[in-house]
Amino acid sequence: MASHTPTAKQTANLKPFGQDTEGKRLASEAGRKSGEARRKKREQRELSNITEPDQISHKLDEVLTSFKREELGPSAASAAQYLIGRVISGGIEIPGNAVGGLIETLVGIARLEGGLSTSNSVHVSMSSGEALARLESLRAVGGGVVLASGASGVEICESVVVG
């Protein structure tokens, strides 16, 4: 590592810890925190370099033993709320197209783990008269309707929001 002499501006706010007991305690605590930060950075670098299947499998096993399955739903809901808050406050910058997918995924996990549905569909057979009547009723309330013509006839696909 190259030697570097700090400038006066770089050292202006530095204060010596002192040689008394309190100064030594503060120096020791600062050294411990610095070591922890370096270890975390090293672990992150090592994790980003994992490419071998056995290494990936080992890390996945560590994650599986670290977290309880029954905590997945509440954790996903909390993560979604946290991310939404951080994105709204400007604390996290994520490309717009990625934010929606991430939040949708986390909310989907939370709903699944909570025993709630993530989407609903119904298939109904009806006569052409019944189909036209349903189409008119949907148009009257502003429901989203898509008509698709297929080998078996006309399909009416309704857009319904489930809360």
C-alpha cells in the first residue's frame, strides 16, 4: 500500500483518543468497529464472487438454517413496507421498472404466507344471450372487459380488482 500524508483539511476534525483509561477504551471501541466494518465488506466481496454450485449450495444451506419458514410472510410484508418507505423517502434509488416488480413479489409472498389469494379467475359457461347481458352489465359499471374469439366461441375476460 502506498504511503499517503493526509492534508490539514483531512485531519482538521480528528481528535486524539488520549492516553487515559477513557481514551484507551474509545480507541479500542473504534478499532473493534473498524474491524467489524472491514469483515462485513470482505464477506460481501466474497459473496459476490461465489459462482460454483457447491459454494452457492453451501450459502443457501446457511440461509435456510438461519431463518424460520413461518416467518417468511411477516418478513416479506415488513420488507415490502420498509422498501416502499425507503423508496418514497428517497433513501433507496431503484429504477422504476424494478421497484414495482420487487414490491409486487414481496406483497405476493406475504399474501401467500397469510393464506390470501394473489389472483382469482372464474370460468363460466353461458349462452350468447347471457353473455351479452353480462357484457352490458359490465359496461354499465365501468368494468374492464376483453372479448376474445376462439374455437369454442367468444370469451369475456373481466378485469376485477380483489382487495
